[in-house]
Amino acid sequence: AENEMDPYVRKFGSYTDKRVTTPEGCDSDDPVDYVVHLADPEDLNNKWIKVGYLELCAGKPDVFAAGSSAAPRWDLLVIVLRGRAAVRGVSEKVTSFSESLGKLEMMKLPSNGEKFEFSCKSCNGGSMNGGDLPDEMATTLLVVKSSLPHTFDYFF
């Protein structure tokens, strides 16, 4: 039927209409704007997937970790949609890790809870003026977080 797949389509343009463009908006406890959250309410294993965007704020790095020893494990994939991101390990075992990611480059974080800091490498002088940022200044990430099993037998 026509438009049957519409609930599954998310366009980046819809996100950019409401994206964070001021430093005050960079203080959220959960900085990722999840636009898709799929879960099967009847699944006893609680499998789910979330997909969202994050605009890296100048001067304020965001720390990500996939899973933890105290919580159920999950996978985390971070993809740079535009700009450049500097990534460095902040947990004891990964402090020597440092990488720079450009457009369409990605990092799958290890699911052992190690923490990695992502910061805007292309933000100009740490200044965000509240208006739309040119592509060469802003860094936008696509974040995919999931607790799906490592098989192809998914619920969707």
C-alpha cells in the first residue's frame, strides 16, 4: 500500500530544522537526538536499536561507551556525516588511542565499556553563533546504539 513505509523513513533534513546550534543547547544529559527507536515489546531478550544524530559542540566533547560492566551490553557505531571529529580514549586501557575521523568515516566502539571522547575538530575557534553553521565548521554524527544479537535473525 502507498506510504506504508513512511513510519520507517527519517530524513536528515527534518533533523537539521531543529538541530542544536547554540552552546546553551549543548548541555543535555543525553546529547543524542534519537529519531528511531525500534523494539519488540513481546521480546523477552529485550532486543532494540536506536538511531540518532549528534551535533558536536565546540569546546564540549561528548564521551561515549558501548555497554558497561554494570549494565547489559550494547553495541555502538558512530559515523561522521559532516565535518571532522577527534576521537581519543579516556578509559585506562585505551588512553593511547587517538584518531581523526572525516566525513563518512566511522568507529564501532568496543562493547567492553571503554570510554571514548568525541570532539569537534572542524569547529572554528570554538565559537557557535546561534545560526546555521557552514558544513566546514560543524561536525554531525550519526549514532547507532543496539542490543541486537550478533546474528541476522532480527525482529524487524
